[in-house]
Amino acid sequence: MGELSQEVDDLLYGEGNFNFLDEFNTQGSQFENLSQNTLDMPYDTTQGTQEGTQDEQRSGLSQEPVVSLLDQTTAELQFDDLDMNDEFEPPYDPKDLPEHACRYCGIHSPGSVMKCRGDGKWFCNNRLPGLPSSCIILHLVRAKQKEVSLHPESPLGEIVLECYNCGQRNVFLLGFIAAKSDSVVVLLCRVCLSNNALKDSNWDLGQWQPLIEDRSFLPWLVKVPDPKEQMRSWNITAAQVNKLEEMWKTNPDATIEDLDGKSGPGMEDDPQPVMLRYEDAYQYQHVFAPLVKMEADYDKKVKESQSQENVVVRWDIGLNKKRIAYFHFTKEDSEARLVPGDELRLRLNSSAYANLANADETGWNAVGHVSKITANEEVALELRGPQQVGPWDINHGFQVEFVWKSTSFDRMQAAMRTFAVDDTSVSGYLYHKLLGHDVEPQTIRANVPKHFTAPNLPQLNHSQVYAVRKALSNPLCLIQGPPGTGKTVTSATIVFHLTRQNQGQVLVCAPSNIAVDQLAEKLHKTGLKVVRLSAKSREAVASSVDFLTLHHQVRHLDTPDHQELQKLLALKDELGELSHADEKKFKQLQNSTERELLTAADVICTTCVGAGDPRLQNFRFKQVLVDESTQATEPECLIPIMMGAKQIVLVGDHCQLGPVIMCKKAAKAGLHQSLFERLIFLGIRPVRLEVQYRMHPCLSEFPSQSFYDGSLQNGVTLNERLYAGIDFPWPRPDMPMFFLNSTGAEEISASGTSYLNRTEATNIEKLVTYFLKSGVKPYQVGIITPYEGQRAYICSVLQRQTCFSHKAYEEIEVASVDSFQGREKDFILLSCVRSNQNQGIGFLNDPRRLNVALTRAKYGLIICGNAKVLGKQFRSQPSLWVNLLSHYKKYELVVEGALSNLRQCHITFSKPMRLPSRYFAKGPIGAEVGQFDDEKRDQVDMDYYRGPAASSSNGHGPEALVSLQKQSQSQVDVVAQSLGPVQAPSKYFNGPSMYSQSASLTPSQRSSDRSQGSMDRKKKGKNLRKQGGLSQGSAYSSPNYTQNIMSQESYTAFDDGYHNLTSQESQSQTQNTQDL
């Protein structure tokens, strides 16, 4: 749900980090006559519309410009001049206000207020200082309401806003067309406008404009309060709005006065933010446990509030004889996105079915899990257990509900408890490294192979070989894999060589199932015995590695010792269920067979949460690799580590998108920062992979310079990435990319929590059609947009096209940036959506999101957006878009017009800026690093975060980089062998003391053994439980701790990935060696 919780704050509060889902195809009641759906207009309906129509006329792909349709009548919109000599009037007294006063600010002029028909509250069309939305829009979004009516004494009278054609009352869908002949304004919804329902009317549908612009209703419909009213209004803050909305859920009559000194829902204190270093694992748990609980509570609240009624279901029977229900689950207003494996409850509320199996007093119900989601977003729900009797002949009237499960959050909490109390959960060295303590550096005596490339995997380049070597020789290794640099191949090679170290089974994890499947597939090619452990709820979900899954291997284990199990499986498939005795025997045989297969495996692959599966309870893994670790939260990443790890390899890229956190408070406190990122701030430099194999060289140039200091080298040539056989009008055929300028205005989508841009959607459709006509296959094209509203609208536009079959357009994937992370397409079309005069571009300016969007294409990239808006420079932070547009303009690739006649767009941008490395540092930890003065901070940035090629962790300057095409395997091995001998620690389980009282000691003095430490940990835990908290006076919690640990004098030997070493300690490293 990468962007689900970012759009709503983007819409309400400008530069947002969260969002919600939305759709636009809801329907309302039908109007009965024209008079109820037209407005006699005393105002100028063009007032408040966006500028830039001349640019639209030039674009060739844009819709026709909006023109003035009515004579200008602005007398009622003119405010009286504010006389500064008037006597000052105090703010409104709540006791003296009428019922229709705005519940946020007190303004009550009848022409300026609207009634929310969902809860009966009144709000004005005024935008308060600090709030980028008007009061009525702010409330509609926060309360998830959509219907409004005007005040009876307003110039237009008491009118419910609804569509003339279909009766739709969702104001976020409504717009207007001025009919000159009738001197009226006709309200129409966006759905009717799009589906040609009005093609026989005499109205000019091209002149349709939304009623909401710039996050306020148009002033001819609802007046903006005059300055005198605004001066007397209450100044409510965004935080107070949130608290008031939360209070209204339990007390609808609460007022702004109730906010003072009151506590209640939404008014809790902010949680303690995450830290860079922790005194011990108890303090770690004390900080993270509340954040995990907050996220769990929020997730439960969201999931349980999502339900859909009047669902149309079609029934089928799967190959396993289980019932499957197919239906469409609309995502309007939903923060929860369905994925395979989710559990849903299907209900049929009818007393006629109360006597069926699985029925209760409300009717029939059954629980199942999502087995797949088709290309047209149809959900397949496989019902659990035998379903002999049910409403299989009924297709209408069903209700779908989410079934929330706490499994993932419970396992995170369990991992943190284990970290605190179990001294065997992780080695002493890793215990202290994870907490951020100053530890004497250690290495591992590994069996270094002569040739690093694993069987049946691609040949490694120099940076990949170095990464493998570092991973084998260090207890803790971070590997940064920029887009297309072969993270999966490198990870699989590392795991292959780890299995050759004779330290037992290797546990391989990733936060997502897709990443785990990809890695398991690569590992299988090397000849290793791989078992893919899936959650029980996902066993019916098809994947590319079904043959490696544990449940598949159990079912197809055809040996004499397992014949009884196979017979019981066949009997269960045939009958649907077993007798009590047979079921008990079946469970015993199944459990023993699963343990047998898991024990025999070389590698066990599962998700991070899956590592807490009870089937792995008695297993211990000394070696753990976590792929895509930057997309996992710290507690999530801790689950596999707490299974006896002595050697950890974390693979990821902190310059791409991180974990998705739905709860804003938890994210603000730092739960969204990964363990990988915190370890980098602690001074552990990752090994960066430097050769990319995905993008055309022109596509990799800007990401390399902007996000990776120009260190990315191209493993593919220009000729290898020129797609032959298509006739597409690239402005420069040798550079298959361009920015298509589009000036159509953004609009709020149907849910009120996202954005769409109809002009951009039309342009995207024309680009897609041109690609298909040129011979490109639909599956080769991907469309990326940051906003769910635009994603849904583009899908609807494509579905209406007739140039090719509907199936061809359905095969084109339209998804968010988050959904595309880790994946690629031959051609990518990026729709930016944002196009306004005052609101900025929101989280579109997030560098990590932009990095992902720009690096998905192999052969060609087209960006569609408003260059004038995106090219603005922001005071709060440097805009990457200025640099990007300047980069495209340098190559004459900012264009406009029809595809058959593209021409340069003559727009002047600000001078490109050099973006600092701390541009990516966000959250509490990023703020801590920001304590430094500029000189020290720049040094920290260069040393820890970005690592330019000249000083990268693998020690290769630009002059040492070898062309991949000319590099043989023997050359790679020579480079690897020349890196020096591998050192190993002498006392692998020894490390510094766990508590702050040893912080002043040197690493050599802090050598108390782990057993004593474990006793102290238990004692410490008891004291903490008695005291109900942790001391905040330690060196690790002091405000200056980051400055202490980051002093430049303490850093040496960065090429070996160590920190805080004196020269004497550095010389003694070779004496501290020991095998695992």
C-alpha cells in the first residue's frame, strides 16, 4: 500500500507523506426534472478557474480551453473595502452563533456556508491560515463524506448538489456546463461526461469544469467570506481539526471549546521517537513496541471498517474442489488494498439462508482467502473448508468484509521480547552492533572460493564480487543495490557460498512474497536444496516457485515412507474432510514430513514475518540474509535475525522507497525508517553495486548523477537498448525519452483524497495507442502514476478505447510507484498529475519516489506533466524536478504538441542545484544527523550516505572501473583475490558490556562475556518492569550522543566497514580471529 496513506495529507496539508485510495464510479439517485438540476446564475462562472489555457491550445493533445460562457456579473462577489478605522471586533462567541455557523471557524454568512448531508454539520468555504483546503473540503475529506447542500438563504437557495443526468451527489465528481440558451448552469458528474451519456445533448461537453478548484468550491457557487468575517473567525490548526474530527466519532456535539485540556481519541501524546543508539534491548523494546502497537491498532481499525454491500458474485469450483467466489471490490475511500492471501468474509443477509451451514442469526457467511486478483481487478476468494451447502445459485446481495489478523504484529513484538531476554537469540557481537554500541570490529575466517560466480547464474562484475567477499568475511554486511544492478543475483551468489561454509542452513528472507520467490528461483538454479515456506493462507496462491514450496513438496513426496500421508491427502481432497481419527493422524504425518523436508534443506526462503512461523520454532540459523531490507521496518527485520544469527547480510537501497506505514504518528516517530538506514547512520558503510543492466544508457544518466553520485556504470550498450522495428516519434532517436508538457488542470478525485488530471490521462492513452500501432505488445508497456485517482481514471479511459480490443488495453499495467518498485517494463509512461497555481506538487517531490519511477524502463521513458508547475523551486527543500527538467531541456527533450508534430517547449527553469546527500535523510534519525554544523554534516553525508565512486566502499575510483563487456571471469577473480587476506574474530561471542555505564570504556576494556551480560539483561528487565520505564540519562539517550559518535577523529579504516577504532585497536584486529 505504498502510497495509500500519503495522498490525503498531500491533498489536505501540502507536502504530504501519506495517502488514501479512491475511485470515481459511484452512482446516486436519479433527478426527476431539469429545474432541480440547473442553477440560475447571478455570478461569473469563470471566476476562480485556472490560467494556462493558451498552453493547452499549443499542446495538441490537450482538451479545448475553457472559455467564458456567461456575462460577467461580479457585483455580489465584491467585498466592501475593509475600513482600518472600524472598531476592532473580537472573535465570534460560540454561544451567540446560529446553527449554520462553521464548526471549524464560526463564520456563518448564509452565502458562504454549506451543509454536510452525512452528519448535518455546517462548514464555510473559507481557507484558514495554515490550512490549504477550505473548511468544507477539509471536513468532507476527513469525515469521508461527499454530499452537500446550500443554505436556504443563499443566493441560489436550498439546493442539494447533484448530477442532472444520473443523480450522482458526490461533489468530488460534480462539475458544471453553462448553457447560454437557457441562462442556466447544468451540473454533471465526471462519469456521465466520460461515458458519452450526453453525446446527443446540445451542450458543449468540452467546457465542463469541476465545482471544486484549488481545494475550495468555486466562488460563484459558495462565496468566500468577506475580510471582516475572516478577522472574527477562529484560527484552528490542522492538529485541532484532526482531534475535533476524532472526537466527533464518539461525541457528535463536541465543539472547538472541548479541545482545551481534554483527552480522548486522537488526542494522545506523541510516542517516543526512535533513536540512533540504544542502551540495551529493553530500551529498544520500550521504544519500538508502542509504535508497532499503534500501527497494529490503526491497521485493525482500517481493515474492520472496510466493507462493501450489494456485491455481485459469480461462483466456480477450483481444482481442489473448493468453492471460489469472483467479485469486484471497489476501492473508493479505502486505505486497505487487497493482496493475495488476505482473508475476507462473505455474507448473505437473508433469513431464508439462516438454516444453511456456516449461518448465524443474520444469515449465511463464510471466510476465505484471496487466491488471485485478475487483470481487470476481479477478486477470486477461495472459501475455507468444505462447502457442501450454500447459496451457490444466488449472485446478488452479498456483503464483503475484511478479516483482520494480528499475526505479523504479534511476531514483531515476540522478536523484540526475544531480543531483550534471550541471550541465545543473536551473537553478542551482533547484539551490540544492532543497538549501536561501540564494538571492537570482527571479521570471519571464511572459505574464500577461487571463482565467485555461482553455478547457472550470470557472471559477476567487479562490484558484485567485492560485495560477495565482504558478505562472507563480515558478521554484519550491508549491500546497496541501485536499480538494475543485480541485487538478486548477488544475493543468491552470497547464499550459495554461505552454504559452503558448513555453518548449517541459511535463512533467506525479504519483506514481500515476490522478492522471496525471485530469490528462491535463483537459488534453485545453483543446485541447492531450497524450501519456500509460505503462510498457510497463501498456499493456494499461484507463484513461479510452487514446486519449491513446502506444502507442494509434502503433497508430491512419493516415497514408500510417505504412502499413508498421500492416501489421507487423496481422501481429504475427495471427501472435503476427514474423520476425527484420520484428521489427527493426518496432522501428525504432515507435521513430521514438514520437519523432515525443512531439516534436509540447504536454504529456507520465507518472508520476514514468515520467519516467525511455528514450523520454524525449533530451528536455529547462524547465517541470515534479508533482501529488500530497506522495505522492512526494524521490528519486521528483527524476526529472522532473532533465530540465532551470527552472520547477517542486509541487501537493499535506501535511495528507493522504504517501509509503508499507515499510522501517521508511528511513521512520524520513525517506524518508517529501516534497520539498514539506521546502521548507515551509525557509520556502517554499505558496499554499493555499480553496474546497471536494465536501462538504456541515456535513462540511467540522471538517476546515477542525482541519486548515486555518478557511480553507476552501464552494463548494456546503446545498441542493446535501441528497440528495433517500431516507428515511434522520439525527438532524438538515439535517446528514447522525452518530457511531454501538458497544462491541463488537476482535479480532486471521487473520494476527495486523491488527484486526477483528465488531460494527462488523454495524452497517456494516445501514447499507448501509438505504441500499440507501432508493434509494441501490451505487456511491454507500463503506466506509472503516484495518485490512485489518476490510476483509476487512466484505466477507465483505456477501457473506453476502440482502436484495439479491450483485452489489449487490459493487459497494460497501470500502477502506483510503490507497486512498480523492484520491477521493470520495456517502456514506461509516467503521469505526474499535479498541475496547479498555488498548491505545489506534494509528495511528487519525494526523491525516493522519483528515483523508483525513473528507473523502471529498459528501452524508453516518457514523462507527462506540467513543466511550469513541476519546474518551480521550493524554499523548503531543493526540487529534483528542476534538475530533471533542466537535464531533459539540455538534450532538447522537453516538448509539446501532437505526437506527429512534437516541438520544443520554450520554458525557462531555475538553475539546477547540487542536491546534498542528506536530501534522503528523513525522520528522527535524519534530524539527529542534522545537528551538525555544515562542515561536519557534509563530511558525514559523504562518508556514510552516498559514497561517491572515488571513495566508495569497494575502494574503486572511476579510473579503476572495468568495462563489463571486456571483463572476463579470470579478471574478476584477480580483482577479488587482490583485496587482501580475510581476517576473523578471536572471540565471536565476546563484546562490550550492554549498558551505558561502559560507554566511557574503550572497546578493548569492554570485554565482559555474553553469559554475564544475559544475567544483567534479565536483572535489568525486572528492574525496568518495576520502575515502569527506562532511564533517559544514559550516554545513548543524551541529546548530544550523535555528535559524540560522529566525531571525525574516531573514524578510520572505512574500507573495511569498521568504525570508532583507535590506531592501536586497528593494529590488533588480526589477533582477533575465530571461526563461526
